[in-house]
Amino acid sequence: MTTTNSNGDIQAFPPVVLGTTLYDLLRAEQIHGEEALESLCLLKPNSDPQYGTSVPLSNKYIIHSAQVDSEEDLAPLQLENCSHLLMFFAGPLNVIFLAAEGGDDTASLSRESVDRNARRSFGVIQQTQRPNIYTYANIEDFVANHDGSKIRWGFAMDFAERLPYLFHPELVYELNSKRWLAECDLKSANDRILDCEIDCKHHQHRTTDHKQRWYHNQSCETCTAGVRDEVQRVVGILKTRKLPFVLKLTQSLSSVGTIIVKSEEERSDAMEQISQYLADYLPRITKQNVHLNTTALILSDFLPGETMALNFFVRRDGTSIFLGACHQLATGDSGRQATAITYADQEKLEKKFRDMLARIGKVLKDEGYYVKLTRSKGACGADIMETENGTQNVIDLNVRTPLSLVLYLLGDHFQQRGLGMSLVYECVMLSISRNELEKRFVKELHEARIVLLGGTKLGGKDRYGYGMVLAGEDRDAIDELSDRILKFEL
């Protein structure tokens, strides 16, 4: 395809062709007479007030996702980069982007700029597979002017309750929580749930499960003392837990809320980190979110070995369609995450994980996530660790479109060019603009060794965040290309 960058330069790259799209998978399950396919929105929320309100701030649906140090960097990553990555393979669905007009003075976060950037990002896809883009200036514009179609949210957010939704945000929040995973039939790694145990006779709220649960009252001395005591209780548990172990927040993104503890020094760091976390977030338990267990912690055994990212599509009847198994690789210093796929291994891996896919599909069906509502199906991702004796453990479950799915769907695009392996970077922070990146790597882009899923300018000067897929004949070819790109890493 031919694209024109902001300098007027003509760039000719082969159009990206996906093996299938989310639209195709959903349509295949559509029953005659159903209403039109829904809209998709995958922007990431934030719950830390220090990052301001450019990213929708959730106080009911507490989630931890900040991988950077400032609002000016977080906003374009959460609003743009994440949406580029997780909706790249949407196909001709309606997809929704949100700008930050009125909450951020950065020109790149205006509705016009966010919309133009989204169109450039998806413009690399062959025309028949491109999403239909709708961009709103801010939350109020979104609420006032949305077309009324039901929205498939990737993440629970407070303002989502004000819009038509396919699944209630509370259900989205629950089934993407580590706590739910630890207590459902997929529980693994000897999980122990640490729920809040604060008790104040003046501030108890009866929840829908008919339990009396504590919520915080700022002016209550008993509540204040209860927070201090709860911090010490949890720290005491961590102090005596046998090494090694893993501690997880119930709701977090991009490994932000996962702490691996292998040494006494790491134990000390974890105790300090969790003490601060509980001191900050126990007071944010309210009548509105007490039933969501927002501050729950999950204490698990540490499992050695590699993690596989398993992608699949759950059908109406609870059966699953295999959509790839990928290797999770180490996270870089800048916060980037990498996941890789070897196409020749997929048939073997599908057989290996077939029983696990059946288990996961049944659990989700039994929970009612995909059977109680219209068009009850969807893409999912699961992180699987295998013990030495061959036991497969589900250590994370993402009931939404997962990032690594793009690798499987690009398989034919790469293999017809002799490229047998690919790797996706969730977020690479570079010192060069997209125009400059395309100029420096024009050959690799033309050969489809690089597919840019999207890019956004960060707040600081000459700071840019990218999602990208690198492809090669083997790991050595990808490593060589990756090294050349990461020379520009911040």
C-alpha cells in the first residue's frame, strides 16, 4: 500500500493481511435476526489520582496499570497505544477511541489528532479488514454522542455504566480479576486469597451476597485504626511465608501488580510496597465497590519455567477455537513486554493445550459470561505455566482480546514471505518519530519484517511509544532486527 506521512513523503509498504479478524469470528457465531455487531472499546483506565484525569479515572473499578512516571506519558499510552494494539485485528467492526480534550492541553490528545493517528495506524491494513473508527473528544462527548450500539469493553471503567454495554462493567471487572481466578475451578499454584478483614460496627454494608462488609469512613477512628491493623496483618503473613512466592493485586495490567519474591531482600521490598498500597487503597473501599474486593491480594507458589500465552475464541456453547500459543519473554527496562510465536509449532501446541482450552471454556460458560447475553462469545487469552510433572496452571486469564492474538492472525502474512517466527512488543519507547522510523527501516517494512501496530508521541520532547511486530526466519533474525531498533530506545 502507499501512505503519505506528515512531511508529504510517499511510503510504499505491502498491506497487512490478517488470517481472520474478530469481526469474522463474531459473525460466524451470529444467529439469524440478531442485531448488528457491537462496538469495541479497548482503552486502558487508571485509578491513581497522581496521574490526573486525562486517562479516565476509575474510583469504583480500581485497577493498577501505570508503567510510566507522568500523566503526559501515561495518557497517550493508555488512550492510544493500547487501543491500537488490542483493536488492530478487529476487522470491519466499529471501534472507539477517546481523546482528552478539556483534561489535557497536549495537542496530540485532541480529538482530531487521536483520530488522525488511529487512521494512520490502521491504514496499514488491507482496506476490507480495516476497523470503522469513531473518536470522541472526551467522556462527556462520548456519553452524549455515542450511536447507542452496545459496547464490548475490554476493561471495566466507572463511566462505562453510563453507556450501553454488552456485558455489565461489574462482570467484566470480576472475570478479569486474579481473585476470581483463584477461587474458580481453574485455581492453581496453591493460591491463597487475602481479603480485607477490617471490621467496624458503624460502617458495614450488606452486599448482594447477603454478607456484611466493611467500607471506609474518613472521619471514623475505628476505620482509621482498622486500616493500620490490616496493613500489619498482611505484612505479618508475608514475613513468614516460605520463599519463593508470588504476590498479586487482584486487578492490574501489564505485570504492574505482580511481585515475585525469591530472596529476603525482595521480601522486604514487597512488604514495603504492599504496606503503602494497602494504606493508600483500603480507604478507597466504599459502599459502591465493597462487593468487588478491590484490595484483595493473591498469594501463590512460585512456579519455575516459561509462561505460554494461549489465545482462543470462546463460542456460544462454551467450546473454544484455538488461536495460537506464544512464548512470553522478559520485560525490558523501559517497561516493554515481548511475546513471540513460532508458526511451525502451532499444530503441536494446539494438541498440547486442547484439554486446558476445554476446561477454560467450560468455566466461562458456567459463569454465564458468554451465555446469558446476546452474542455471547468472545476472544480470550490465558497465561499458562507448566510444572516439571506436566501439570498446566492458569496463572492469568484475560477475558478480552489479548495482545499476542495478533501474532497468530499475521501467520499467513509472514509465512508466505518465508518468515517463520514473529514477536510483538507491547510498548517500545524510542527517541525517533514514526516518520523517522519508517525512513530508517523502509526495507524491513517493505519486506513485512516490521509491522507497526501503532505509535504515539509521549509528553516529552522526542519521546514516542510504539506497538510493533517483528518477523524473521528464526530467532537470530528477529534479535538482529530488534537490536537495531532498540538502539533508539529511551
